[in-house]
Amino acid sequence: MNKHYDTIVIGSGCGGSAAAALMSSLRHRTLLIEKNKAIGGRAALYEKDGFKLDHGHILARCDKGPHGEVLRLVGCADLMPGFSYSQNWPIRAWLGDRQIDLYPSLRRLFLTGKMGRVGRSIDMKAGEFIALARMAARQTFMSEREIEKFDQVDLKTFLSRYRHNPYFRVFLEGFSVGIFGSPVWEASAGEMIRIFRNVNRDLGAVGYPTNGEGVSAIPKAFIKAARRHGAEIMTGAEVQSIVIENGRATGVMVNGEKIAAERVISNAGIMPTVTRLAGAGHFESSYVRTISNLKYSCSGLSFKFALKKKITDYVWGFEIPFDVQKSYNDMIAGRRPDKFIVMFFASSNIDPGLAPEGCQTISCISGGPVVEPGTFDWSPWMRDIRSQIERMLPGINENIVFCKEDNPDHIAAFNGRFYGDAVGAAQTIDQMGDLRPSMVSPIKNLYHVGADVGWGGMATESATLSAIYLYDHFRRRLSNDHGCVL
Ligand SMILES: Cc1cc2nc3c(=O)[nH]c(=O)nc-3n(C[C@H](O)[C@H](O)[C@H](O)COP(=O)(O)OP(=O)(O)OC[C@H]3O[C@@H](n4cnc5c(N)ncnc54)[C@H](O)[C@@H]3O)c2cc1C
């Protein structure tokens, strides 16, 4: 192994693996160091007994969004996995006391003129439907400059005109928690508009890879692209610290040895990078305070079910309690809500290669408070959520081969994070636009990528996008980094 690199990337989450592909394509001698054996961080794959289960769940716009953009930028579009798109999936939602079935799929319901039936099942009036269609049309054509004006407007205020229908309100409030891990009264309307605009422009194309690798197909494709461009990848090796000399990052320490580099890009999370890996003493105290006070998305409580037979045809489903606000407030305050916001994703219904023949894989997630690992008893939470999943998916309990339960402490440990947050630094009104932490650190030659610094949509997408912004920064030597300053 070379002992001097142009660029060292710490971590192989979507942000880190994208950064390795992009930087190596600029002919930087690049080394990526990942502490786990598996590539992908929160988008890694868990494999056991012939079952392949995701650490996280579905992706955003797949080949059309920033994930595809990275592979196109580095000339490796051929590495793009195939995708299945959500318009073709059967989806079931429980909104308060109503059950809504998009069956056999949204596309089929549209084509056969049956969307009216769905609207009626949640008492939606024609006028409300028209107002929504107008809003969707307006968002689809919004420019980035127009959207920026909404970055510091909360979603609740923005959507107040569309909240007459109680079930639509429940959906939007739950959607905000599901996508951002933040409630509508904190989440940025700008971020929601970006998601809807992009998804609308791609004709609703939210999707999932179909090459037998689950969501890990994305970071793995980035890693393959990085290798094509000559990058070296070290897995199962933890960076102990970032070496800072005379105010500059000059390399990293691994197994007690220094590996030198011109620059270090960390995907290890902004707080662990500043306080643990680099050391708070190298930064101004006001910067350390800002980073230490960052607000995070809610934490993730995750269940990966390996089942001996298929128990549901639905690919995607979620349950959102009628009083989402109370449920969220209870959850974030560390009180178990009467009903949790729970999402399931039956990945093997899309890609049978993820389970042995006749079997099924289902991942479920819910949220919890953001607390320091080891300070909270998650067991009653895991028990309650598991019971709720059993009510949503009858038969799941009787058919378990195994269920891997990951509470936020596991998620934090696996990904080297301070907290077991599901998404990253919250995309809330007080942390968007100019208030978002920058990819460029105050220490010379030290940079950040990942969902803590990224913005511009759903979690994995924002992580990947942060690497594209950094690539632009290096390629064009921009004097500012897209207006994102700390
Ligand atoms: C249960 C769950 C469900 C989710 N569902 C979705 C979803 O449906 N859609 C969606 O878009 N997003 C989802 N997310 C969120 C999404 O997975 C994350 O926001 C995104 O993957 C974060 O990527 P990242 O680049 O910030 O880095 P991470 O994925 O956090 O990766 C960081 C990497 O750095 C490595 N690392 C850390 N410290 C060191 C060190 N010292 N040395 C070497 N390596 C180190 C870690 O091991 C890790 O591999 C979900 C997350 C969870 C947990």
C-alpha cells in the first residue's frame, strides 16, 4: 500500500463511497478506509442464512437522482444497478382509523381511473384534490432559487392551506417524520418541495435496486467506480484519529501508523469527526459549540425479519397514528407513545434474490428519542413496536427464521456515530440554507461528506449530493461552497 495519498476518505456510507469515486475520477490518488467489513454504513447489507436484509430501507430516485449522477460524472453509468419503481408496487397505509390500499399499484389505479375510490376512502373532496394537484404542478416547475425561499419556512405553515382533510394531514405529518425524522413544525418546507419537485419530474420514480444487493447496491457501485479510477479500498480498518499539523489535516492514524494525504474527507459524521477524530482542541470553541449543539433526526429502531414464507404481497406499508403530533412529542421526550409511526418494506417482493426460494425479507423501522448510547433502556420500546408490527402484518411472528433487531445504540456503534439517528443532522428550519454545517471544515484540507452536511432531499440522496458539491468545489475551485456556510 502507498503511504501517501492525495485524498483519504474515512467511511463508505453513500457520502464517503461517492466521494471516493468522484475524487479518484479527478486523478487524485485516493484511499477509502472503512471500519466495518461491509460497505455502505447505514445503507449496508446484512446477510445471514441466505437472507439479505438492508440496514436502511428504500432509496430515493435511484438512477435519476444524485446516485445516478455520481456514476454518470465518473463515466461509469454501466455500473448502475436495475431498479423497480414505486408506481408499480402494492402499498398499504393505515392513517388513523382508515386503511388505504394502493392495489395492485398506483399506476394501475391511475390507468384504470380508480384513484377517485382512494380519495373517497379518506373523505377527500374534489376541491381539495384540485388544490393538491395545483400545488404539485407548481412545485414541479419551481427553480432552486424559488425553493431556497422556503428553506426556513416550516412545513406546517407551508401546508396549512392543504390540511383540511384530516387523513391527508395525518399522511403529511407522518411523511415528514418518515422522510426527515423531524416533525412538520420543524422540518424545512424547502427540503420537502425539493423532494416532491424531483420525484414529480421523474414521474414519481422512487425505487429500489434489483441486483440482489438491496440498497447497498448504490455505495457498492460507487466503490466499483472508485476502483476503476485506481482508488484503494481498505475495509475492517478503523481510523483512530485525523492528524492535524500546523492547522492542516495531513493524514490519518490507522493501527498506530500514520497514512499521509494532501486532504482528508470524513464521512464519519460531523460531530465524531470534530470532537473524536480531529480533536475539539484544534477548532475555535464557538465552532465546537455549534457542532455539539446540532439537532439530529429522530433515532432509528429497526427490525429485519427473515421469514420462512411470504406473508404479504404489499411491498411498502406504513402506519401513522391519528394524533401524529402527540405521538412524535411523546417519542422524542422518551415516553413510549400509545401508537408508533411504523414503516415496513418487503424487499424480496421486488427482488426475490434477497431471500431463499419461497421465503420473504421484511424490514421495519420506527423512531425514538436522540440520546447518548448506553443511557436509555430500549427493550420496552422494541417490544411495543414489535407488537404493533405483528398487528400490521399478521402471520409474521409464526414464520420467523430470525429477526435482527437494531436499537439506536447498535445503529450508532455500527456507523461510528454519536447517536443512533436514522438520517443525520436534521433538515429543520434552523439548520438549512446558510445555517447548514459546511462540507469545508475550518481546518485546512479537512472536509466532510454525508447526511450531516448534505441537503437537497431524502437521506441517502442528500449524503450523495454532499459528495457532488465537494467534487464541484475541487473541480472548479469555487470560492464558496454553494452558499452553505457555518
Ligand atoms: C433503519 C434505517 C432506515 C432508513 N431508511 C431510509 C430510507 O428509506 N431512505 C433513505 O434515503 N434513507 C434511509 N435511512 C437513512 C440513510 O441510510 C442515511 O441517512 C444515509 O445512509 C447516511 O449516509 P452517510 O453517507 O451520511 O453515512 P453513514 O451511512 O453513516 O456511513 C458512515 C460510514 O463511516 C464509517 N466510519 C465511521 N467512523 C469511522 C472510522 N473512525 N474509521 C473508518 N470508518 C468509519 C462507518 O462505519 C460507516 O460505514 C435509513 C437509516 C436507517 C438507520
